[in-house]
Amino acid sequence: MSKLLTALETAEWLKERDSFLLITHRRPDGDTLGSAGALTQALREYGKTVYVLFNKEITPRYSKYIDDCIAPDDFIPDNVITVDIASVDLFPDNAKSYANNISLCIDHHGSNTMFASNTCLNQERASCGEVIYDILTEILDYTISPVVAERLYVALSTDTGCFMFGNTTSNTLRVASLLVDAGAPIKTLNKELFRTKARSCIKLEGLLNTGLEFYFDGKVAISSITKAMIETTKATEDDMDNIAALPGAVEGVYIGITIREMTSPEDCKISVRASAPYDANEICSKFGGGGHKTAAGATVQKTVSKIKEDLLKVLEDMF
Ligand SMILES: [Mn+2]
């Protein structure tokens, strides 16, 4: 059984201990990396030894927020902490050996499986970065530095689509404004993260826009990304960072679904974005995945066309 800790108890827990290794999730996003980079920096400023386990899927977009945190190969931690990870299935391969030995899990996913000895979970928070913020502000003799503010802003802003997704709360905006006061350079960050796209990204989006399929009176849009499309456009992981939001951006669409071929035609990732009354987590749980009401995902060992068939059957029951 995992022990649930409040933000205050987590702050105390961290103060009493030292020598931490942080783990980020597979296909790391701005939230897991920004959270890990911020917590590492803050605890180092507080005098602790902290590193982040190397994650081979870190993309150039986020590397600058995490590069100075990466653990040397010979680092043996006393405490292993996960950030923004709902279950051990989301561990990168090189983190699997720690799976039964996680001292603390810091997360905001309602689907968290309580795999750690201690868990600081707040599913009211839009991002793990906000949970980290809650914890850091409970360390009374610590003040958030500009570097920590910048990294937390990366976490908050990316998990909320620059504060535009339905998960954004007054708390998200309040914390963001406090991060601006603490020195987060929002002009640069917003331009880099939300108003700049590589040419390869624009090309892939062009293909996906053309290929969009609509169902149930246009309430559902499905986008399929094949390996061939990725190869012809030379799209990178970075380019596809926010691609799951694309079908949901069409007028009248309540459920936007992206099916992407991963390592082989029979290895696909489904990403679902939904707005009320529909529930993305409910849809993805039918495929062994999960997440939030507004955004969820699953990995399925079937072809794109078979998954589409299965999805339409699940959706039929909802419409
Ligand atoms: Mn997150």
C-alpha cells in the first residue's frame, strides 16, 4: 500500500532526506521534464544531491531544461522519485529496474496506480508542475528562483496548451502569474513553445488535415499517422509533440482521436482529446490505457485500420 502524502508532508519528507534520483516518463513531455528539471534545481539550491535518470527520448525542444540534471552512470541514489508518472508501464526501459523501489511518486493523474511507497497526488491540478509548486512553497525557507520558475512554467504551459485546454484552472493561472513574478521569461517561452513550428511539422500537419475523417455527425474526428507519412515529411518527435490536438481543433468536434503507427504497423498509439460530456479516459480505458477526462492515451498492438474499427464500435455506444 502506498502512503498518501500532502504537499506539506512531501516537503518535510524531502527536507529529511538526501541523494535523489528522479524518473521521467516515456515519450517525455514538457510537464514531466519541466517538473523534473525544476525539482532538481530547487533541491540543489536547497543543498541536496539530485539527478534525473537519462531518458533517451528527450527532444531538443526540452533538453535545455534538463541537460544539467542528468545523472552520471555511477550515481547510486538513496531515494528514487517519479514525476508525472501514473503507472510503471510508463517507465522508460532504463528505469524498469527501479520499479519496485520508488520512494516517492509526485503526480496529478487520476489513473495513478499507487506503485510507490509514498505518493503525493493531486488530480485537481492541471499539471505535475503545479504539484511541484505546491510542495516547494511548503518549504518555508526556500524561495523559487528564476531557473525553477522557468522550468515550472514549461510544465504548466505545455500540459494546458498554453492555458487553453479544458484542464486549466484558476490555480494554474494563479501559479503561472506567481512564476512570472519569480522570473519565468514568458515572452521567450511562449514564442518558442507555442508560436514556432518547424517546416517538417507544417508539412505533416498538412497531410493530417487533408486526411481527417469525420464520424457521428462530425462530433468525432480521427487522424491517422503512418510511418510513411513521418518519413516523407521528415517529421521529428518534437514536431509531433502537440499533434494529438489537431483533430479536436475542427469546429463541431467533441472527440479528437489520433492513431499513430509506432515501431511497426501492429504497434500503435492512440491519443484521445475530448470535451464534455465525453470522457477521453473512459474511451482509452477500453484499450488498456488511461489518462484524464480531457486527454488520454493507449498503446495497442493492432493495425491502424483495425483500431479505427474497434474505436468506432466503442463510440457507437456513446452516441
Ligand atoms: Mn502531466
